[in-house]
Amino acid sequence: TTSRRSREVQIDLARLEREGYLVPSQGRSLLAEQMRIIKRPLLANARGESAQPIARPNLIVVASAMPREGKTFFSMNLAMSIAMEVDHSVLLVDADVLRPSVLARYGLEPSRGLMDVVGSAHLDLADVMLRTNVPKLNLLPAGTANAKSTELLASAAMEHMLDELAAKYSDRIIV
């Protein structure tokens, strides 16, 4: 057991809402309803209710073939929607290490994160994870890019990190 505690950051929720993102104080909206429809089967999978067992069922990977197709917008809204659930907490991971933008979109300064942990034996996830003013939303920034960032994402160390995230934070949905 360690006494490490992640740093807390303040997301500017009013700014986020003005920019078209889902926020907890919002009433019913088309975006909120769309996220509800999308998250229901994902949450069922995370609870082990899928037809076939899924490895790391609490881990949701958002990907697309091309840049600028909305992965970050979708991921941030899905994470916020999950954080608004009664029974679920969420960890939003910015794994776009070449063009990280989650922290900037939340109005936060760049911070150590995923790449720093994957590339170092001395850093723990708790050292770089950020708690937010949205009670059930935590962030794992992309961290410090380096010449080997793409290779690190495809490495055994990253596979180990995904296993660790899914197991250590089994009480959370990881997006």
C-alpha cells in the first residue's frame, strides 16, 4: 500500500459546455441521449453481461482510421456520461501521444502522464493521474512525448500498463 495521492485539477465546466461538450449540470440534450445509447452496451460488457467473455471488459478503446474524426470529442463525452452514472467511475486516458489534446480541451496545463509511466520504472500511475472537480472523473494525461512514443504504445510495457490499469482500477471504466 502506498500513500501516493493524485493531484486534483479544476475543469472549467462552463467553458466546456459552451464548446458543445457534455457536462453534469446539463439537462436533457441530444448529445446526452446519444451518449446514453452508446454507453449502455459498453457498461453491460464491463459488468460481464456480454454474450462472450471479454478480456479487460472495463477498458474501452476509441480509435479511428484517420486523424480529426472526433476521437477526443467522443472520448471526453463518453467519459463524462459514464461519470454521471450512479454506479460507475471513469478514468479518461489520453493515449494520443503525438497530438494530445484532452488536457487543453479541459483548459488544463500539460502534465506528466501515460508516456512517462510506460517509459519509467520509477513512476506509478498515481503519480501522474489527475482527480477532477467532477467527482467520478479522473484523467491520465498523454504525458511527455519522446522519439519512441509510437514504439512505446506498441510495446510489451504498454500491454502491461493496460493490464495494470484494467486490474488496479477494476472498479472504474477506462476510456
